[in-house]
Amino acid sequence: GEPYAGQLAVGAVVVNRVLSSVYPDTVTGVIYQNRQFSPVASGRLAIALAENRATPACYQAADEAMSGVTNVGNCVYFRTPIEGLTGISIGGHIFY
């Protein structure tokens, strides 16, 4: 449900985490790390994958992020906005 820029930003966060020594060193490891991404924890990601809901834009954003394109610099976190949180606002999330 995010705009393309938001999809790219999420992909960039995943790549930034893979490149960090603080997180797992694989995309799968980052995505499925315990308690990190709510769509994984809630089962929504599994449902979306099972129902083949990924759009061509999703694949394009993933490909770009994997090739090093980023619109969030070195951010490794994102969430819905809360008071006092600063960062890069894209779609319905703040990246920081």
C-alpha cells in the first residue's frame, strides 16, 4: 500500500541492515529476524507471498535497493510517525 518511494525506502533499510554488523548478514535473515517487521510477525507477509500479491513495482523497488539505490541514506529503522520522532518522511512512515 505504500508509494514506490516507500517501497524503495523499505528495501534500502533492509539492505542497510544486511550491510551493518548489528543485524543478520542476509536479506532473509534481516526480514525474518524476530520482532523486527510487523508484517512478518502478524503473518501478513506470508499471506501476501502465498497470494502472489507482489506487483511489478515491488520487484523493481527490490531490484533497485539490492543494486544500492537508496532514498533514505543509511537509515536502518522505519515506523509510523509518532510525536518527537524525526527522520525522512515517505508515505506513511518515518525512516531514521
